[in-house]
Amino acid sequence: MRIPSGGRPVEEVDEFDLIDSIQRSIMLHKSTRLSLGIGDDAAVWTPRPGRQIVLTTDTLIEEVDFRVPWIEYRDLGHKALAVNLSDIAAMGATPRLVLVSLGLRGNERDREVIEFYQGMNGLARQFRTVIAGGDISDSPHGMVISITAIGEGPPKGLPLLTRSAAQVGDVIAVTGALGLAAGGLRTYLYDLRNLDGRPVMREHFDRPTPRVREARVLLRSGVRAAIDLSDGLYGDLPKICAASNLSALVDATKIPVPSSIRWVFTDWFDLAVRGGEDYELLFTASPAVFRRACQAFRRLGMPEPIAIGTMQEPGADGPEHKLRKQNGQVEVVEPGGFVHFGPKR
Amino acid sequence: MRIPSGGRPVEEVDEFDLIDSIQRSIMLHKSTRLSLGIGDDAAVWTPRPGRQIVLTTDTLIEEVDFRVPWIEYRDLGHKALAVNLSDIAAMGATPRLVLVSLGLRGNERDREVIEFYQGMNGLARQFRTVIAGGDISDSPHGMVISITAIGEGPPKGLPLLTRSAAQVGDVIAVTGALGLAAGGLRTYLYDLRNLDGRPVMREHFDRPTPRVREARVLLRSGVRAAIDLSDGLYGDLPKICAASNLSALVDATKIPVPSSIRWVFTDWFDLAVRGGEDYELLFTASPAVFRRACQAFRRLGMPEPIAIGTMQEPGADGPEHKLRKQNGQVEVVEPGGFVHFGPKR
């Protein structure tokens, strides 16, 4: 049970006082290229001349994407920003600034709102990103967090990481283990205690790390196709297949699933491939580029990416996502990770 | 009463089919500087080298900022975009692209969602702005529309319009009449029919025009201080006063209130100064610059801005917002337009 923190409900706090407190709590960190931040009609920023600008937005809605009794406001701020920075990373770009649009119930404590911004700012600083503006509005039916992240890529003409750049014969790889975040969600859903792996699972679920650094190493090593794993392998790999018009063959035995997940959950394989929210990068690269990327990761002391399959010519009916099972049999996978609307799969 | 439109509830529609339909309905309009739009992890855009980039975000929440039985989806799309383009205009910048994050109840018809995007796209095209990306999520308690608009300003070093640039002796002026949008809201609130001015009031409330062109003429004429009137004159003028650390004296008789509002509402003055949502520009300029701006508007066949007061040295207790009433008496105005939280004023 979370102990209610101090402070006053924001509905009793003057809106401008609240914005002032937020501003003070995150003003420590400034960017020289940001000439106007919070406090005018809009933020003003001058990117490096000729750079490609990468823009993404993602909204988290209470009771759909998060539950306040489960997550601390500080972690919520971290996570809301992380999922957006992850999209910037998946393009191979460097996050520079974010705008935060926050809808509040009104019964949040002012201290909690400040903690939310502090959690966000902690992650922002880690990636030298600035909270440049946003707005706060009234959202009586539940918190709404909408973040837009803006990043800088290489100059125009130079490649970024896209979903459509996979080639036949490419290695399919991921930057880290899958299933920990889904395991973390399980510990909340079923109130699982006394689990050795619980802190790690919850850390992955509550405070995912956007793979910004990894993405840049991949791009520099010659990788061109990537996506971040927000909807799970089975949700996101089909997007690379569709955008590149290729099939994918994944080797079930090579999917990296931590033993903490295998030991605890009988459906650990499903958690790993459909659970989502891992925010690792899924990428494809020629075997030579993949080797070069692995070397670069080793040199930098970063955990090496893990090969899990191969890109192939599309089938007669178009791109297919296939799985080679432990017994050697190959089956076509029904796509599907987390889906917002439509018949649940 | 709005007649329910055809189509299927979006909760029965495949998310990717819906996104495809949206994409098709707005793909007609492209920008050469947008190298990657909807369909990857993020949009990629290359601004003109050295330009200042202006960024703003605003969220509209159902039952707080709009009511679906009152507004057509097409108009809702228009309005949601207009309030964001208005913030870009208030900086003197030119809108270039927008990201749209949409939370849906699930019982909206697919046709209605398409209409929403079409309404948005109609306004976007008018200002050569591109819908470059976004996301759709599940928001069971009501629609949430979060838009981020990105504009280009002049090269770094050249001025924009800010709240803090007002000077003692500046004329305070607005680009158009006040109170029509608040009148439009009244016609919905009290179901007023058979009112001559109703169509115009509703047009201003449902489909405000962001003053993008006006802002650029003001900036070119030498104006430096501006804000857009979203919270009403009494809500927004104090922001210029605070940011510029000056007082403002407004002449009540000079505030432009259309006769359609004066005739119908006994509290027409309050509607004009506190009603909000007019999205006219409020700006200040030296008398010489103001004359130059008026000439420029005349030359371009645009309705001239209207002077309503003067910027003055701050009072002993700091910036004050004062009103000279019809009888010549000057009183200090309690600030306040629309406020999200805090004691209602």
C-alpha cells in the first residue's frame, strides 16, 4: 500500500503556483539551444543547422496504461518519458527536448505532481534532454499524460533507423532480454510477493531504459532497420516485415528470456513474445554489420545484442512471421501483441 | 440533435485498418521537407537551416474542453488544431507540422474519427501544415485530443513575439472582436435558438481561425510582444504584464464587442473580457509601430487591429491590470479568465 504523501490536493492549489513549483523543480537543467522554455505561448529551440528532426508523441491514460496505486508518481514520470525517448532511439536519433501535456484529476497532491516531474526530469537529464514546455489541464476521469519528444538525427541525406530498411538475409536481433516488464506487470496483477526476481521485473516495468545509446552505436555500425519493442516481439516484428515487405523466421530457442521469468511463469514464452513494454530495440542487419555492431558493443562495455532469426523473401501471400520451434518444426505466427481496439487476439 | 453518422464503432475496427483509413484521408497533402510521416516510430523533418523552431502542445479533454453532442467531429478536429496553431501564431512563427495523439472511448464510429482528421486536415492545408504523425489509444472515460504543433520562426538572433517584450507607452491592441466565442458557448449551454447572431457566434466557438497571417504581419511591422486570447482578455493580459513587469490600462469603451453580443447578453462585457476562446491576438507596440502595423493590415485588405489601452510603469506592488470605465473612473481588475484549478474566480 502506498502511503499518501503530503501536500495539498492540486484542485486547491492555484494553477500558476503549481506551474511555478514545477518550473523551479526542473529548471536546474538548461540547454543553450533552447532560447525560450516554459512560460510563453510556445518553446523556442534552434537545432543544429541541416539536421533531421525526429518527432514522436505518446499518451498514457490512467487505468489503461498505468494504475496509480501500483506506480509511484516519480516512476510514472520516468516511464511516461521513457516510452517516448524509446521511439526517438528507435530512429537512431538523439533526444533533445520534450513537451509534456498533463491532465489531472484534481485530487493528486501538489507534491505528487512535483515528484512526477522530478521523475521525468531525472531521466531527461540522463539523456541531456530538456523539458521545454507543455500544459496542465483538468481531467476529472483520470490522469492523462501526453508527451512529445523531439530528437536530432544526422544531417539530411544520411540514414536513420527505419522499419522499412530490412533486407533478405539480415540477422534479426534484440538489444536485451524479453519478458521482464511483462513479469513485472504480473507481480502487480496477482500481487506476487517473495519472488526473487520481483525487484528486477518491477524495475523493468516501472522504469524502462530507453536504448538511446545502443541505437546510436547500431546506426554508426551500419544498422538501418529497427523498431522499439513496446508491443512485444510478436506485435512489433510484423511491423518491420510489413514495412520492408519481407518475411521473418525467428528461432524460438534463441529468444533471450531470463531464468527468473522461466522459473516463475509457466507461460514465460508468451510473456517474452507478446508481453510488451520491454523497450529493447529489435533490429535487422546483414551478418557482417551485425558482427561489427557486436564488436562495437563489446568495445564500449555494453551487453551485446542477441541474434534471434533471419529475414527472408516474403511468402506467396506477402510477409510472414514464422517461428522455428524447439523440435525444429516451423510454424506461422499469428501476429499480435498489445492491441488497443479491434477483436482481442 | 446530431444524427448518428454511419460506419462501425472503432472498438470493432482493427486499429491498423483505422490508421490506414486516416492516413489515406489525409495523405493528399505532403511536404517536401517531411521525409517520413505516419507509419514509423517517429516522423522525420528537416527545417530550414538555422531557423528557430517553435513548439507547443495543448490537450482537449471531453466534458472539460468540448462536448461531443454539441460539436461535429469535423469541427472538433478543426478546433483542436486551431488552438495549437494559435499558439504558434502568437510567437510570430509559421506552423509546419503537427503530431496528434488521440484517446478514443471506443464507441465513436470509424467515420466520425475520419471526419475528425478531415476537419483537422482542412485547417492544416489552409496553413500549409502537415499532420506528420501521432498515436491512437484507448480512453474509456472520454475522448482526449493532444496535439503538438511545430513551427518555423526567423533565423536565430532575429526576434519573435513574446509575452515579455512589452514596453512602457506601448499601445495595447487586439486583432479582432471579443466575446463571439463565449456567445457561441452560451447558445449551446442554454440551447438558444432563433438568434440572428447565432451562426456567427457558433462559427467562432466551433471553428476559430488562428491568426497566423496577422501575427506575421505584426512581426514584420516591428511588433515584439503578443499572446493569443485563449483565456480571455482578463486572463491573458495579466500574463503580458507579469512577463514584462509592467501595468496595463485598458479603456472599457474601446474593447471591440460586436453588437450581436451586446444586444443579446446583459453581461456582454464579461463575455468579452473573461469568456475566452476568441483566439484573437493581443499585442503591444509603440504608437509608431502600431500605426505601421495598421497600414500594413490595410494594404493587405485585412481588418485593422484595434487599440484598447496603454502599457504603463508597474505599480508599487508590481504589475497591475487597470480598467478605465465608461464614467472615466479607473479600477484595478482582478485577473482571471478560464482557470483549470484553484479557487474559481
